[in-house]
Amino acid sequence: MIEELLQSSPGWANFGIFFLLGAVLLLIVLGFVTYGILAERKVLGYMQLRHGPNQVGGKWGLLQTVADVLKLLLKEDIIPKAADKPLFIIAPAIAFAPSFMVLATMPFTDKFQFADIGVGLLYYIAVSGLTVFGMVLGGWASNNKYALLGGMRAAAQMISYEIPLVMSVLGVILLTGSLNLNEIVTHQEHGWFILLQPIGFIVFFIASIAELNRTPFDLPESENELVAGYHVEYSGFRWAFFMLAEYVYLFAMSALITVVFLGGWLAPFGFLDFIPGAVWFALKFSVVVFIYIWLRATLPRFRADRLMEFGWKVLLPIALANIFLTALLKSLFF
Amino acid sequence: MTFSGEFLAFMGIALVAIIGGVLLLNLTKVVHMVVALIFTFVAIAGIYVLLSAEFVAAVQILIYSGAITIIMLFGIMLTKHDDENEPKTGKWRKILVFLGIVGFAFAVYIGIYNFNIEQVSTALHENNTMQIGKALYSKYIIPFELTSVLLLAALVGSIILAKNEKKGADNE
């Protein structure tokens, strides 16, 4: 459907349809973010032997996040006097926009996908790298030393961990022979890439946590060293935008792991084909999100120098060795 | 003349690229300039997409996002925070520069307007990632390897520079 729309002559009707589709996806993502945050707080709560939110919206605290967002909307919008005003305003938007752009290529099922471009995987990694500008700019524009330190850390961490992230999926690309996410999924009909590429998966997963800035790699915004890192000076809705970007990336990265390593919308066994692909996708996706939350509850934060050493001296060599091994296996057996 | 979607997209992207370039020259703070640079580079990636060179577009963003971040960090660390540019130059120079720009624009317009580009049908837009890979590893293998040797030399050089500095610090 999208293909036809892209090739038809432009007009207000096309604009309206594209706008509507974008708005629907945005609402779905916002719905995920609302309940993703609640799920995170509940799971963290139970793992730390407490209940988590249970007051607003019934026993399960179903309206807690909605109330929090309303509170953020009503808060006074503060721009520090010494801040660089234009950059301070534009930084949250720069951080958020790429996080939504990467969702365009994600094949949720074989029908539900917005753009089927040839270099989907590369597109995701390239565009998600743009978010770091928002963080560095926000940290710099705040004119606050903790914010600047957080921004610097964000830059160093994102650049260092992007390399193992790309290197670890090269094994998958070698086996598939394509960068297209649809082809990667259809290629997994006889075995998910988590089984064929276990080393690549582990490296990718660790590097993805660092890219998402989640514990144990949440150094850019570590509360007890840098107060809150690059968004110390932000409040109200601008702060909400940074948080939104973070959780939309959680959504996007979980979807990407599902697509690249867990077989996307495909059923694990042939006889389970009668269950629709969307259900399989949602199940696998939820498991990945749960593991991210689980890791957050169990692991302490890395030290900054260890983080760099780990990225360059452990993950990168392992990822390179994995490429070599995959190339060897492919030329021998496939 | 009808406005096709491609034309509209091209005009938007080209405008962003040019405005980014002009702002890069005119803004006074280093970090602001870097932001203008980001817009220019992303817009150029957009133009690559319009030319169906998706792989080049993705690589453009992938490489430059890291590179611009580094430029930004250097800009933050190596310049004074509240530094301003020196005052602008005189009136005469501005007029001369303006005349030069008009002359250049005119010359380029004359040159391009009647320039006939032969439309050759190519298959470059299909599967261009694979085509680039094949060309790179067969026809252009020696330049490709030379580039990687150059990069390796730069890497070794930077490590040696960093090491020396550390030793000097220990001696002091």
C-alpha cells in the first residue's frame, strides 16, 4: 500500500494519508511508552520486594504514567538564565526525532511496515547515532558542568559502542547476504539467528544496552555522580522529550533484536503457524523488553574507564573474531 | 510545470543544505556552527536517497554523525566558552564579495543552463549495496586496500602520539 502511495502523484490526499499513518504509529508508540514505564516500575518493584505504583488507576496503578505526564505538562517551563537559549530549546527535539525516524523501516509483520528499503539495518544504526547530538547539545547548552560532563560521556559512549554494535550484526548480514530487514526475517525460517550467531547476539545485546543508556551503562545520566547528567537543567515537557526518546529507543531496539535475532513475526515451529505473526512479534518483543528491565534491576553501574576498556578491548575483538568465524563457517558449510 | 513529490522533496532538502551551509559561515559560536553542519550533512544524505543511493546515504550519516560529534567535542574543549569572532570587515570588501558571488552565480547559470546531459539508462539504482561491494572488491581492490593501509597508519600514528604524551607526563 505504501509503495503505491509513494509512486502516485502528490496531492493533499497523499499528505493526509501519510500524516494520519504517522500519527497512528506515534500513538501506538506513546501507548507503549506509557505502559512500558509502568511495567518497568512494577517489575523493578517486585524484584526489589516492594509493590511499585498501586494508587492511581486501580490496584495495578494503570493510570500512574498518565498522571506523571500530566504533571510534567503542567510544570513551569524553566530555561536557565545562562543557558544558550536556541540550542537549549532545539536539543530535546534533535534527541527525539531520530528515535521516531528509525521505526519507519521496522517490519512489525509481513504486512505492517512503512518503508521497505534495501539498507534497513544500516539505516537504523546510522539514524539512531544522530541522537547523541541532542544529548551533547543539551549538555552544552545548559551551561552546567554536570550537564556538560554527562554530554561528553554520552558522546564517548555512543561512538565507542556503535562500532561493536555494527560489527556484531555483520555476521547476520554475511549469512543473509542482505541488509534488508524483511529478507533477514524470511531467512530465519529454518533457524533463528540467535542460534546461528550466539556470540554476535551477546555482543549486540551488550552494545545495545550501552546505546540505550540503561543500567549498567547509564553513565551519561548517572544520578549519584552527575546528578542527572545531560538533562539536569531540563524540566517539564523538554525533560519529558528526553525521557520519551529513551523509551522510544527501548521500543525500537527491542523490535530490532526481535527482527534480527529472534525471527521477527515467524512462528518458532511450523505447526504453530495458525497463530498470527503479530502475536508472535508481540510475544518476542515483550520478552526482550522484560530482559532489559531485569538487567536494570540486577546489575550495578560500570566505572567510566572500565566502560571504555570493555568496549574497545573486549567487545570489539570478540565481534571481529565472530565475523571471521562466520565467514569461515559460511564458506565451509553453506 | 507540475510539482512532483520528488521535486518538492528536493527543494526542501536543498534549501536545508544551503541554509545550513550559509549559517555555518555566519554564526559566531563554534557549537552553533556545528549544528548548522549537522543539518547540511543530513540534508545531503537526503539528496542521496532521492538519487536512490540508499547505501551511500546511510553511510554518510553513519560516518559523519561520529565525525561531527568529535568536531563538536574539540570545539567545546579547545575554544573559549564565550569567545566571539573579531568584528566584521569593511563596506568595500562586502560589496566586492557580493559582486564576486553574483558573477560566479551568473557564470554557473550560463554554464549549466544549456548543458545537455545525455540520459543513459543504467541499472545502478537496483541493489546498489551489492553493486558497490562487487565493484569495491574486484575492480577497485587496490585503491581500497591502499585506503585501509592509510587508515591503519593514521591509527598507529595517533596511538604513538598519545603514548608519548603520557610518558612526558610521568617524567615531570
